[in-house]
Amino acid sequence: MWTYVNVAGCTLIRDVVEPAFLDLPGPLSTLHFLRLDLGSVPFEFDRVDVLTVDDKLIKLDIDVKWDGKMNVELDADY
């Protein structure tokens, strides 16, 4: 499952972060990802508390641990 989470997470990061680079000054505005990988270590969920807010809504309180060994490579024109 982690393989699919990795791909989806990287796609989400690219879609959110790369457009934000355009607002940076000078050559930083040309930054883009050459490589983006969350690594082979998946997230660990620990201590999951389910709290009832009302009859239609619950709240999840989850501790997430991640010993990620990300691989990120950026490039810019200058």
C-alpha cells in the first residue's frame, strides 16, 4: 500500500508546492522538482482516539510517526 501512498503524496506535494515557487523572488521562482520520493519507510499510526462530537460527527486524534528517508532534488534556471 505504501507504494500507492508514496505516489499520491508526491503528486500532491508537486501540485501544491511547485505553483508556490512561482511567487518566490528571482531565480527561485523557477524552482521545480527533478526528483521527489517519500522513501521506502511508511507512516506508522499510533494511539488512535475516536471522539464523538455529536450524532453526525466524530473526531479522530491520531499520532503519526514517520522515519522518512525522503529523496528530493530541485532544479532552477539562473
